[in-house]
Amino acid sequence: MTDDDALPSLQEGMLDDAMLDALFGDIAQGAELLEIVWKGGAEAYAGDPDAAASLAAARAALRERTVFGVQLRYVHAGTEWWDTLMLVSGGTRLVRMNRSHLAAMAPT
């Protein structure tokens, strides 16, 4: 495997409620939501015409702990990101991946 074949690096961190609220706000205000994938709860849905309501529902589900987690797939500043948010003891674990890097690596 060459360096060009490497998977994109993952960014990981722990978020408290205020940081999680800020993340959802940032996505609502400055990104194009592509899809929300529900983990351990409702089924995934994509192309929802009311992205703001979908984000609010995802945030509420995390706050109320009715799901294990959610994955937010969105485009910000021309880059596609997948943020996986998982409820863990002491907060919410964020794993972020730059999906545009994978698209650029795909064979043509």
C-alpha cells in the first residue's frame, strides 16, 4: 500500500452538551446536510426536505438518549464530512472523516 492508497485520517474527540449544541448549530447554519444515519434507533433517511427539523430531531434524540448515536453527512466549504456521534459515559464521542479525500482517491 502506498501513501496515496491510505485512508483519510480520522479526527476524534469528546463533546459536552454545549459543544454538541454548537456543532449542530454550525452544521445548520453553514453546511449542506446530505443525510442523517441513526444508530440503534430509527432507520436512516436521506434527502429530507426539512433538514433543520431533521437536525433538531437528531439532537433531541442524543439529548434524550433514545438512540446510541447518529451520523451526520454534510458538505461544508466544498468538502464532504461524515461526523459519527456516539453516546458514551461522560459525553458524546465524535469521529469525523473527510469523505472528499476518498472520492479523490477513487479509480477513474
